[in-house]
Amino acid sequence: MRHYLAMSITAAAFCFAILINAFSFGLFWQDKRAARTGRRTSEQALLSVAMCGGSLGAVAACRLFRHKTRKEPFRTLLRLIITFQLVFAAIGILTLHTYLDA
């Protein structure tokens, strides 16, 4: 039962990660286009989506579109978000591993 629950949680987290990162990537792409032609997405909104799990999509879009690559403090805040998420993921993996071994 525990392994089934762990697999369900893992599958749900994986699906969520794909969706939020695709959304983040699209939001950054839209903001890059709007930088030339129209209404921009706020930096707060971009960072909020990254904080909710879309940091990989954000970084991929920043590099691919050369968008917000030199903008401070945006760049530093995005790096802090990624660091926070890596620490949180490591803690989650260790906790899940401990739960499955019990």
C-alpha cells in the first residue's frame, strides 16, 4: 500500500511539474513577445509562477529567448527560487525514502 501511494504521489508531482513548467515557459515567451509589441507580464507574476514549480521552464525560456538574463534583482531572485526548490525536493525525497523504509 505504501509503495502504491508513493507511486501515485510521484506520478501526480511529475504531471504537475510538466504542466507548470510548460505554463512558465509560455508566460516568459509571451512576455518576450510583448516586450516588442505590447503589454508586459509583471516580474512578480513571472517569479510567482517560477516559485510555484515552474523554475525549469523559466530558466529554459530565459536562455532560449535571451530574456531577463541580465536584469537584476530578477536574475538573483530566480536563482534563489531554484535553490529553495532543490533543497525542498531533496528533503521531500529523503522523507519519502524514510517513510517507505518504515
